[in-house]
Amino acid sequence: MSSIVGVGGVLLLVAAIGCSSASGDEPRIAEPPCGGQIGRGPSYSTAFGSDELPISENGAWTHRGRPWTMVQTENGSAHGTQTGRGGYDDSYAYLSGFPPDQQACGVIQKGSPTGFQEVEILLRWSDDADNARGYECFIHHGGQYAKIVRWNGPYGDFTTLAEVGDVIAPQNGDTIRATAAGNVITLYLNDRLLTRAVDSVYPTGNPGIGFFKDERGAANGEFGLASFTATGL
């Protein structure tokens, strides 16, 4: 069976491969979101239709970590809320209810970012008041680098697992996608492989989004996401 439920401008999908259509046509397999693999588990998709600080979408999103900043949605996009003076106080939010193997992707919204501004896809994420854990897959606004980083819990405690420099600069409308399958975490831009890491520290958690900018960065809204989809694999 499959269900498609609209909630406050958000599209929620829970689907199984090979379900019959309402018209009695032959079973169909949905196209994979933002390219990549076809999901076999729960799926969540949003175009950020409501202005919220912090992002909630009827309680779908979570952020409990006090040292870090919130994600804001406005004018049909999601972005961070950093001042640029808080160090590693990235803005993040994540979903719930996903299996260990997962895929998440977002369509980039790019204006005129400066300094160091990043868009992040989070995988196997979890947090509490003082800790945030999981895999952060991100790209610099100008293509200076792309990285996969493991957050270890406390503020500022992270381990770089994979890094590549001088990648193609992401443009407005490009798609950033990351997958976690077994112990392999992979990052793509427009289905072009950027980098891959192997790590077994976090076998479970949930997908999400994040953003970073330093003090030289332009306004938070200059580099964000216009839409986002996460799928269990």
C-alpha cells in the first residue's frame, strides 16, 4: 500500500514498491527523489511552504542541541540563523522514523554567498541538549571543498572522514544528495560523485539538513535549500 498525505504544505509519503494505482493500472515504481536509489522505506518531501523559526512543519523536525543554532524557513527556502561569530554553531534540524540505510537530497537555493557558507545534508543524526551526533555531508558555496564529517557529540568535536578540494561550484537549482548504506556514506552533486567515506560509528539515526557560515559570510538566506527529500533505502 502507499499513502500520500499533505500536511501544512508538506508532502508526506509512505510507500512500498509495487503498489497498485487507484485506477487499477499495472503496479508502478516511483522515480527516485532527486535521482539516486529508489526508496523502499518511509519518505518525506517538502518545499518549505511556511515561514517558521525554528522549522517545524507540524512537528516533523527536531532540534534539541543548545550549543547550535536553528534552521529557519522563509520565502520558500530553508537556511541557517548563524551570526558567523559562534564558531561551530551550525544550524540544523532533522526528521524521525527512518531506517539505518537512508538517502537525503536538496535543491540548492543560491544567491550571492561570500566567505565560507555551506549547505549540509545530515545522515543518521541524533541529538540531546548538549550533544549532536551523526554524519554531515556538505559543500562550500564556491566549490572550494566538499566533505563528510562525523559529529562526535559535544560542541566542536568532529572528525573529518573524507574531503575533496576544488569541486564544481554548486549553482542555484543544483541538487546535493547523500546516502548512508551499511558503513558507506556518499556525497553527490547533480548525481556526480564528490566523495565517499567508510565509517561504522553510527549505525542508526535520521536524515536532516544543516547550514554553516563564518563571520565573512553574507546573509544566511544567500545559500540554502529550496526543497528537500529524505527516503529510507
